[in-house]
Amino acid sequence: MGFKTLPVVAAAIVAALWASLPSIAVAKEPRVVVGSKSFTESVILGEILTQLVNVAGADEVHREELGGTQILWKALLKGEIDIYPEYTGTLAQEILQDEPTRDEDAMRAALARRGVAMSHRVGFNNTYAIGMNEEHAERLQIRRISDLVAHPTLRFGLSDEFMERTDGWPGLKRRYKLPQSPTGLDHNLAYRGLEEGSLDVMDLYSTDAEIAYYKLRVLEDDRAYFPTYHAVVLWRSDLNERAPDVVKHLEKLPGQIDTKRMIELNNQVKLEHQTEERVAAEFLRSKMEIEVPLPGDDRQAAFRRATQRLATNTVQHLRLVCVSLLAAILVAVPLGIWADRQPRLGRLILSVTGIIQTIPSMALLVFLIPLLGLGARPAIVALFCYSLLPIVRNTYAGLQGIAPALRESADVLGLSSFARLRLVELPLASPSILTGIKTAAVINVGTATIGAFIGAGGYGQPILTGIRLDNLSLILQGAIPAAVLALLVEAGFSVAERWLIPQGLRIKN
């Protein structure tokens, strides 16, 4: 049974794609969605807020590690999340920089005009800082940020968000006239760079647990560049009507977490390897006297949670890969056929799909978020785009490789253009087409891990969390299943070749 069954296969693909869409496009979101940024402190605060929402009796979900400020802020405005923890300095410098925000009351009024409410201070100030290895700083006699000017060869490794923020590197460089050219990288990896000696200077959050752990020196901000960053909670104003009990519970948090307590919470997650869920629950029980269930400590409970996470991640990853690949097949195969039929148009099609392939994955996701929001939809569209080139190119190459004499023979037999395509050309091109689809599938399995950055889940979630917590076990929980899935895809296509490719065209090993 070969490519003459293409209409049946296409119908099956359409049916599978259609069956997958409701869970993506029309699934109802939980009533209250909490978001958090991609660093440990924000995830802990997000988990505390999530458990408060649960205690208030509302349906809740925590979309954790969603990236930086702008992603969370835009998601809040669009209603994709309802609550997230933020900092006053970030609000003043990044979100309300065009508004007069002399004090927090003015800031609160400016947010209200945007449909957002702001709590009073949670209780701690987590300002930015600049840090170095203690021994290295002492050897160079560096104690203040202004001392860095005399050492232009120092290697700076700054978090990607800090590199671009209004209150980050651009302003810091101007204020102190720093001559260095920093490298942008993940905040959590920069600590390892300092420890290994590949970096000399990095940006810090003043409540980071790693400051004491890695024995870092926090340099004095002697020109008072960094503003205060008091932690607050933002929520959509309509939550006051939709879930008033939730708002009442949120208003219990201000004043409950001082700087010392926040550092302790960060230590428990980052250094003692406790889960954010447990740390948040213990805080609510001990500090705020709110009864919330504690996750089990025994091995059986831990194994059960790990198994549940693996199952959830597998379903999410398969959804991303399968839906994007099915859509790409439906679009890319006809485009490849069209490119073969129309040489001039074919060059344009190949050029456009090639250009799409060169767009960095994170840049494409950021571009898609304002159009499609957070979650699976932008990730699926991105994976669809990356699947086009291998399928289009291999379809085109397979059809171009058919001997002209075979096409002429089909014409002599009186076959119509469509009949020739279905009965002669597609079967002959099927090995090349299947190779393109297999290549796209394997690429999708690996690339789908980036979906975790925008709340799409999948195997990228434990990888992202493992990088943040410097936990190799968590990284492997995502990396190993992704590798196994890629091998299964290879094996699956070997089986598919026996069904789709005519026996005489199969490559014999």
C-alpha cells in the first residue's frame, strides 16, 4: 500500500488535527491563574499566591517560569494570568517609566488606570546588585562598583533581561562609565561561571541564596544607581468581582516576608533542594497560620509525583510535536508539489521557508506571544514554521529527481495531471518525502522543549527548572525522555515506510 492512499492518509491527518484543537483553542482556563518569572524567588512567591488562591476556594493554576517582566505584564493585561509577584523598582523603571510615580500611591493609581491592582509591600527589598568572587575581588581590591572602571579586562556575565532593562546595564554603564563589554546569559548559569572562573562579574538579586553559598562579594552601589525593589503583588482589577475571597486572602500577605525570611525561603529551595510547593506550604502554616496540605516526604509519594510529572510532560510534549507536524505536512507537501510545478514560484517558496528556519526560536516565540498569548498555541505555530523547510525541500527534491521518461510514459497512458501525481510521481518521491517528514519530526522533538519558556509544558519544563536550581536530576528528567522520544520517532518512521513506500523503492540495508 503506497502513496496512492494519500487521500485516506490526508483525511486521517485532518481528523487527528481537528481532534487535537479543542484542547488548545477552546479549553477553559482555570478561574484564577497565577504567573511567576523564571527565577527561584518569583516561583516561590507564585506558589505562595497559588496556595492562597486555593485556600480561598477558587480553581487555581500556577504558570511558573514564564520568562521576564514584559511577558508577565502583557499576559496580565490580556487576562492570560490574573496574579503575579512584582517589584516596585521594576514597575517604575520598566512598566510605568512614562508615568509620574513619585511614590507607591501614584504607582498604584497609574496601574489602576490599566485595570491592575497592587498590594502593599510584601516586606522585603530585593534590589539588583553587582557581585564578584570574594577572593578575586579582594585580590584586585574591588569593593565598589566604581572600582570596576580601573579593570577594563574583567569578564562580565549579565542576565539577558538585565542587559536590556532600563534599570539594568545600559544605565549602569552610563552612570559609572564602565568600559567593559558584557556577555548575556542565563542568570543561574552565571553563578557557575563565577565558580569555574570563566566570569569575573555578574548581576545579582540581593536576596539570592547563592551569594552566601558561592562566597560572593556584593559591590557597594556608591553612586546610588539601583532603585529599591520592594516586592508587591499585582492582580487584575476584575478579580475583585470575579473572586472577592481570593483578593481578601491576597491582602493577608503584605508585611509577612522580611528580607531574612525571603533569603531563608530561597535557601530551602536552591540549596536544600526542597520543592517550592512544600516551602510555600510550610511558610503559610508557620508564619501565617493558614492550614494547607503538605506534600508527602516518603519515597513512594516522591515517586508518585515524579511519575505524574513525567506523564503530564509526555502528553504536553506529544501534543506540541504531533499537532505542529500534522499541520506542517498538510501545508508543506502541497507547497513542495507547487514548487515543482512552478519553477519561479518554487525558488520563492524555498527561499521563504529557508529564511523562516534561520529565525531564532526565542525571537519567534516572543513575536508570537502578543498574537497568540501564552501556552501551547504560539509554541505549536513556531514548531510548525520550523517543520516547513525539511518537508518542502524533500518533497521538491523527490519530485525533481523523477526521470522525465517516466513522466512522459504517464502522459502517453493518458493519465490526468492529478492521476499522474497520485499514481506515479508521489509514490516515486515517497522515500524523499518521508525523509523530510522524519527530519521535521526529530527537529520538533528537540525544539519543543523551548515551549516551557512560555507555559506550554513538555519535557522542557524539568530542564528549565533543573537549570534554575542547578539540579542535574531534573535536567535528565526532561533530557532523557526527549532523547527516547526521538529514537521512537525514528523507529516509527521505519515502520511507516513499509506501509507508505512501494516495496521496490525502499532502501535496502
